[in-house]
Amino acid sequence: MRRSDLSVCSAMAMTVFGVLAGTARAEVPVVAVDIPPVHALAARVMEGMGEPQLILPPGSSPHSASLRPSEAGMLEGADVVFWVGPELAPWLGDTLETLAGDAEVVELLEVEGTRVLEFREGPVFAEHDHGDEDHDHDEAHAHDEDDHGDHDHDEGQDHADHDDHDHEAHDDEAGHDHEDEHAEHDGHDEDHAHDDGHGHSHDGIDPHAWLDPVNAQAWVAAMAETLAEADPENAETYRANAEAARGELDALIGEIEAQLDGAEDATFFVFHDAYHYFEARFGVEAMGSLSLSDASDPSPRRLAEIRDTIRAEGAHCVFAEPQFDDGIVSAVADGSGASVAVIDPLGVGLETGAGLYPALLRELSAAFADCR
């Protein structure tokens, strides 16, 4: 065959390959996710196939965000949507029905094997709140069906069924004396008044479940199965990526456990109760939170109680968050000897993509390890 004929054949082959490759890429589902940590997990599962789209950019509050036209367009064009659930973004549920009605929508808090915790009560938490109130949606799936990993990270804490959960944490609040209610009316109502209109209540289920990496292991497995069903031709790639991600998360868990060895004696306040899952997984425990939520400012009464507690009992650290004025935190810690540091549950400042999730957990681990 002449050289010119070979060139023509090569060009034709490359054209056919390009068409086939383009067809394969077109068949990869269009995936939209709500927040950067979930985007990171989805990106890891889709590695080599495509990139998920991030609905809420870094720095946006998922509790009270408003969609821009470009973000609404992501939902309209999505084949699959992964989101934490209405507990995190109550405004997004109706939006999904309207804009992404034809998409496969996966609510991650409902994924089998997800450890779910309740919000803690009051500015100063009861001791070991996180050890008694957690529950799985399905205890048989606490580490997924293949019993991935030979070690148990849950240390016996993940065995209460979701439907039979005992809401003892709310009994005191529901049954407290009316005279006490009126005596504390001003401060208590002031706290709740700050939350009005934000669509986010700190009662019931705590949605920050991505900060438990064992939950993340359950979620990447669920993502892989959802994508495998939507894109059978690439099913094995999604499953292999998810299995590799679960192994990486096992290694990350071991790394953080080693870093936080001895940190159970650390005493600290957080800006708002967003780190419960990380605390419960790794045996560190906040003394309380300055604010009811990241959508509210703490009341003077709440801050006074925390300031008094810090001075009476001591605290190594008070943690601020990058989206909020750290002057409040500094004022509470002033003169107490407690240091002020910044942490964040969403990974603000980190580069989006598959690497954000482990980077986020390493940042939290380092902050808690230094707080002693």
C-alpha cells in the first residue's frame, strides 16, 4: 500500500475513533450536585468519565441560597442530581421538582448506611451528646453490603434504627416548666428570631453528614450504582472508582485517628453546630456553639452564657468560620486564654474537585489536633 493510501486510512480511522469517543462522552450522564464536598465525592466516582456540575459555588450558604440562571440551567440539563437533602437546603426540594423533574435525584441522607445525628440543644452542649443520639437508616449497611474494610470505625455507636430513634434529647425542652419558659423568654426567643425567614431550623436531623467519612464511603457506593444504572456501558468504571475511593477514605480515617490520638481532652466552642459528625467519628467533642446556625447571629444572652462557661470551665479554642465576622468570636474568647482559629464545614478556599473532600477533613483534623 502506498504511503498516501496509508495516510488516508489513518485519517479515516482517527475520524471514526473521534466520532465513537464523542458518542461515548455524550452518553455519560450529566450530573449536578449541591455543595463542594458532595461534588468532590461525585468527581472521584466519575474520574475518567466526566465532571459533575456544582450547583452552589464555594462560599454560598446552602441553607438560604438563591439560584442564578446558570445554576438553574444546570438542574434543567441534569440526568442525575446528588444532594444532601431538605434538611440542608429546604428551598431546593421544590426547585428540583420544577427544574429537574426528569432527573434521577438521590437524597444522600436517605442512602443506606448513612449515620444520622440530631442537632444538639443549647449554647452549651450536654456531655457526650453525640454518643447517644445517632442512628443509621439501615444498620445492616453501616459499611455497605460487601462489608468493605476489616475494621469498625463506629465503635458500637451505629446500631440504633432510624424509625425507632428515641428523641430523649427533646424531652427536656418539650416538658420544661412554663415559668422557666417565661423567665428565659427574652433570650430564648431572641435566638430563634434570628433564624426566622432563613428556612433552616436547628431542630431534628443535623444535615452535615458528609463530615463523617464513613458516610462518604456509603455515598460514593450509592453514587456509583446510580451512575451505573444511568450509564451501563461505563458501570464498571464507576464501581471501580468508588471502590478505590472507599479504600482512600479508609486510609484517611486511619490518618486522622492517628493525628487526633489524645485530642479527646481538647476543649473548644464552634461557631455553629456543624461538626457533630466529625466529632462523633473521631472522639473529639465541642463544648457548645456560639450561634444557632450559620444563618443567624448569636444573641447577647447566648454569648454571655458561653463567655461565662469559658471562664468557669476553660476552653482551649473558639472556632470562627470564614464567612462570618470573627469579631464576635474574638470578643467571647478575649481574656480567657482560649485561642481563636478558623474552620469551615464546606471547604471554602479549597480547590473544587475530587481532592477537596480529603483536604477538608485534613484541615479539620489539624485544627482540632492543634487545639490542646
